[in-house]
Amino acid sequence: MIGAGSVVVRDIPPLSFAAGDPCRVIRTITDKDSMANKPELLGGCSVMRPGRG
């Protein structure tokens, strides 16, 4: 994930959050970041996971 307005001047590793000018990695994205773990933000909707139909 790249932050809005960032200037990317090199490769960013997978599963990373990066932002800035120049863009730099802020942190790694983990399973704890999944919206499935934040039901209060989903407004009654659910998160579909691959392979669970």
C-alpha cells in the first residue's frame, strides 16, 4: 500500500505500507490489519475470504 501523494523512487517490498517524498517503508502489513478484525468499521457488512465461498 502506497500513501497518497508519495513519490516512489525505488521498489517497495510486498505487504508493506510506504509513504512520503521520497517514499519509504513505514511498516509491514500483517493479518491484524484485516478489516475482519475490525467489525465496528464494517457497519454490518462482512469480509469475504478466499476459498470460503
